[in-house]
Amino acid sequence: MTGNRRADESESKMQNTILIIDDDEINRAILENIFLSGYRVTEAENGKEGLQILDENRDSICAVLLDVVMPVMDGMEVLRKINEKSLQNEIPVFLITAEADDSILKDAYELGVMDVIRKPVVPYVVRRRIDSVIELYRARQRLSSKVEEQQAELLSQARKIIQLNMDMVESLATAIEFRSGESGDHVHRIRDITGYLLRNTPLGEGLDEENIREIAMAAVMHDVGKIAIPDAILNKPGRLTAEEFEVMKTHTTQGAELLKKIPHIMDNRMFQYAYDIAKHHHERWDGRGYPDGLKGDEISLWAQIVSLADVYDALVSRRVYKGAIEAGEALRMIRDGECGAFNPRLLECFFSAEKPLRRLYQS
């Protein structure tokens, strides 16, 4: 049985419908029951029917819950069709399956699936994970739509538009920190560390206050690409597998692409800094970083600073996978190269300024 439930024509343009594609009527009923409060639900009993519903109602669908094994058209073929149309960038797709084949999971992630949820499902876990991702997608859509709405503004309003979008991107960056189990303070500490180093050490020579402010604000967006990383990987408490780490590494290029697609902002200097930082804050001085394997001064100063600030903050802060490390021990680890390779001049400036920076971690 298929059909749109609890929907009427006046609501058709609201992006508040979850599409369930599963050939098992009981599974569809279980999932429908989980989302009845807060969403409308549309069902399809095979992939072909599901794609048709998605094509006809893409403006109202906020998430797709997809089974793998189905008649007529299976879930992997549906994923391929969605990928061809780049719909996964607009609508999050969740694989809900009892299949455990690693090759299937790998293919699913490569095709853009947001997360894999195994059957039998745990209702409150499924609801929490999917609610979180839907809200993140809505935030991204609000960001893009707000920029587009402002395109007709007079030139005198340009600074106000950029500031508005900066606030929205900062909120999105904070929301991503919440998604990964952080308080949201991480992005603000990275901003403050970056600004402090540029204002109070020789690293900022040649930069005026406006440059420094723009670079520090751009640092807030260094991990914006994590919006594209599945919860199962982003929040994994243990060590990532090699395959999971490859997925995690894509947050650099995903973040850069997300920023590049926001209309007109690449002409703004702050977003040029943000693009570079998002893409290159995991490069290493010795050339063994990612995604481009940049070496030495091929890496911009601001990306180098954010990289070191990110490492320091990760060491001295409590994370889901570790406790906080004492500041002195963190400095030793950085100095001894246990956390990557950094510009010696950058390290010298950082060590000279580190004690005042500890105030950022006082509650």
C-alpha cells in the first residue's frame, strides 16, 4: 500500500514530509509511527515508485528513509538515481536496512547516503538522529535562501548582507559542533586563538585590524563541511577505521564546496579566507596532510594557524572519545611532533602566547 498521509494541497510546498521506501508494510508502519508527531509521511513499496514520488514532491520532502532489498528497483539503484540528480545535496537520504555487507555500505556512503541505520530500529535513536540531520539541512537551506533574497539590495547594503550571512554560517558551524557532541564553544575558541595570535605575535605583521577580524571570523567555518559527514562516523567514540577516516577527511573539500556555492560571497575577502581555511586546515608543514598534500609555505598562514589552534583545542578539551589533557602535556605533544608537523616560526609564536590563551578554558 502506498500513498500520501496527513497531507493536503495547501501544505504541498512545505518541506516537512518524510518519504519511506520499503517493500515491507510492517516496516513502513513502524517507521511511520516514529515520525507521526512533527512530520507528514509518504510511503512507497518499491524504489521505482519512491523515485516517482520524490520527483513529483521534491519541494515538500525533507528526508528519505530507504530500504536496500526491494522488488522492481532496489535501494542501491534508487541511490544511484538520486546521486545522478544530486538530490542528496538537498534532501538527506538514510539507509535503513538489515544488510551488513561492507561493500554495500561503502557504495552507499560514496553515493551520498547521510547515515546507515540498522534494523531492527530503536525508535528514539532513529528519531533523534534523523531530526538532527533534517534541522542541519534546513539551516543550510535557510542560509542559501537568505543570501538569494538579499541579491536585489542596493550596494550600500552589501556589508549588512555579508554580516547577516556570517551570523548564519556561525550558527551553522555551532550547530555542527552540537551535532558532534560539543558545546559549540570550540568554534569560538578557534576564532579567539586565531585573532590573538595575529594581534599579539609577529604572525600578524602586515595585516591591519580589518584583515585580522576577517581571518578570525573565517576560522569559525573551518569544520562547516562536517554537515556532510554521517553521524555514525562523526560521533563514533572509538578509533575510526581506514575507510571511515577517508569519509571523515572529505569534510575539508565538502566545506569548501558548500562555501563556494553560496551566491556571490566568493567576491568577499572574508569568505576567501573561509574557503581556504575550510579546505586546507588539515594540511601539514611536511606535505603529509590532506586534501591537496600542500607543503611548507604552500599552505596559507591563516590555514596554518587554524590547524594548530584546532589541534591545541582538541588536546586540552574533553571530547566524546577522550578526556582533557593538561596544557603542559599538550604543548609537549605538539613540540615533539605527536600531533602533526607545523611551521617552526608558527610554533615559536604559539608557545610564547600560549599562557594567556589558557584563559579561554577557565569556566
